[in-house]
Amino acid sequence: MPGDAPPLPVDVARAFESFPAPVRRRLLEIRRLIFVTAATAPEVGELTETLKWGEPAYLTEASGSGSTIRLGRLKSSERECAVMFNCRTTLIETFRARFADAFAYEGSRALLLSASAPLPRAELSACIETALTYHRRRR
């Protein structure tokens, strides 16, 4: 199916396996949404899936269009997922202004999501697209 997520690289699969099961399931769902969202934005191009600080990370190396997105969890919670962005960008500030009530936030670096509550898919997809095209908009 077009826009589906590619197979997991071995090292990234190991990183996902290290998460508690509920967090892993939710983060894999978010991973798929990252790839589906990227496929709908032609300027993004192919994503690079790798590890940054031991966590799954998604980069726009081929096009240079966006800022890295990293997936993880709060160490203090087995049920809280984090979608992290470069804290030197204005991304979280933009997301807070646009989606104040859709997410919990951690400082200037992360959206926090429950592993079990319904995923705010449309809002999260908009945030993902904004991150994946961040550099294009700033030029």
C-alpha cells in the first residue's frame, strides 16, 4: 500500500523492543503516521530512519526539508509516549499555538501522548508535516 511504513531496520527494531508494550504499540502507530504523512508531502522526499540517542529518529536527509523527529517515552512513565523535536526550533511553540488542547507538552522539545487514549491523528499528522517541512518554510 502506498504510504505504508517500510520494514524496520534491525537496530531501530531493537530500540522499539526496549519500550514497554503499550508504549511500543503506540510509537509504532506514530512511526507509520510519520511515513504516511511524509508520503503526502512531495517536498519531504525519502526519510532516513535511524537512531539518535538510542531512540528511533526520522530525518529528511535526502531533501533537507525538515527537522528531525524522535520517538521515545518519559522515563517516569510506562504509559506516556513522547514525540520529540529539536528544542532550538520554534516547532513546539507553533504546535502549542495551534493545538493547545490536543497534547500535553514537555518544555520546548516534546509532545506527550498517552499510550492508551485515542490518538489525535489529524493534529499529530499536521505537527509531523510541519516538522518535516520546517526548513522549507524558513527559507
